[in-house]
Amino acid sequence: MLWYPPLDPDRLTVPALDSHTGKAPDLDATVPVDHWVLFSTDEAPSDWGAPVVYPGDMRHRLRAYLPTAVVGRHYGRGQTLPNGDFTISHRDLLTGDLDRIERPQPTRS
């Protein structure tokens, strides 16, 4: 789980480069995937997403950093995708339009 201020406040990005070779990721590869990608936002309304239940004995200081609700999608079952991160616009996340999740290939600078 990552919680961070995004570089682009209109997009949430989950780092997800794959490397199944023990070497640096091949940025041009199409790779087999088996990921659950979950997103959350502090700006979601109270009836948004699937609620998350945590153990009662969890430290309150840790609990303060965890989401109360998430949405997500599973990528797998023999599926292959271009290697890269998963990203979605904040608006699409808030409306629950998970078909708008993208996995763009990284760019080289």
C-alpha cells in the first residue's frame, strides 16, 4: 500500500513494473499479470467503494493511515499487458469507472 501526494493531482498511479527474470524490468515487454490493483482517496463520499474492516487490536496510529473504503480490479487469468504502472484519473476513480484504469508503458527521459 502506498499513500503519497501525486505529481499530477488529477491522476492516481500505482507503481507496478514487472520483472520475472531477476533482472531489471524490460520496459518494452508485454508481461503476464496476476495483480489486484486497489485504489482509495480521502475525497470519496461516505457511500463510495467497498468498506474495509480492520482487526480490533490494530494500533490506532496505524489505522489513521489506512483507507476506510477501496475500489479495485483483478488483472490475471492468463492475461498479458504492456509492462508499466496502473493509473486512473481522480474523477474516474470517484465515479467508480474502473474501465478507465490504464497501464501505460514508461517513457524514457
